[in-house]
Amino acid sequence: MTGSPQAGPPQAEPPQPGPPQPLPGDFAVIRIAGDVGRLIRLGQWLNGDGYANYEHAFIYLGDGDLVEAEPGGARLSPLTEYDGCSPYWSTGRIALTEEQREALVAAAHRYVGVPYSFLDYGSIALARFHLRLPAVKRYVADTHHMICSQLVDQCYQDAGVHLFADGRIPGDVTPGDLYRLIHR
């Protein structure tokens, strides 16, 4: 378990120059090209993220595998699918114990097959405008459907690592939020 909820994520050593070698449990954010990427960037802008440079997130499992939430549902994928995409890794930016890394990998495996939820984008937008009905809070906090950034955040919560200490409810997280968390 990490420190108090107000402390934010634990800090690790400053990242080393050059591309990081991800470790099991690390997450990454990436850009998505084309119309889908533009649509997500627009949605993040409407949510108050500005035109965030990253539209997708995933958790690295080790051995070249990752778990990601996509419109077809959360799935196990090879990291090689993102060759040439320049992932921005959390590696070296969030301190994790070996036990937390194991818990993150186990949590990610448990969410494989969980359906995607486009409605969660609308809910996150409502939260940005301070419109939050109890039914909407319950819907977003429900882990039976997720967008990619929610999957990352939920896996970390399941492992006892709270990435955000700003009072947001579980699930109110975009890829842009994850990027800002690790871009320091």
C-alpha cells in the first residue's frame, strides 16, 4: 500500500536518458493516428484535457505482453503491436515493489474480456462540468466496463497503489490524465 491518499503516487528515481525498459506492472500511454485518434483528442479537449498528445493506455505484463481496453473489450496483446509508436512509459516514474508489480499483472489478467464503454467518456465529461448524479457515479465506478485509462487506474487501485489524490472517483481518468501524472 502506498502512503496517505493526499500524498499522490510514490516517486521513484529520476528516469534515465534513453528509452526505458518497461517492467511488469508499468503502464504506457501512446498516440493513436487517424480519425480515431482525432476523435479521442477532441473528446479529451471537451473533457478539459486540452489536446492531449496521448489517446491510449495499457499495462505491461512482461515477456512482451500487455493488457489494453479496446472497443471489442479488454484483451491480451503483444507489445510488438506498438512498434514504432513511441510509448511514454511510467517506468522509473512511479515506485513499485515487486509485490505491487505482481498484483498489477494479476489484476490486468483478471480484466481481460471486460467490455469497453463509450458511455464512460460522457460520464467523465459530466464530471469535468461538475455534473455528477449518484447513478452516474455508480456507473463509472463499476468495473464491468472500462476504457483504456480506467483499466490502468483500476489495476493500480487493485494493487493498492492510488495514482490520483485529487478526490476523483475511481474511473474518472483519461489517457491525458495518466500522461500528466508521469510527465514531470
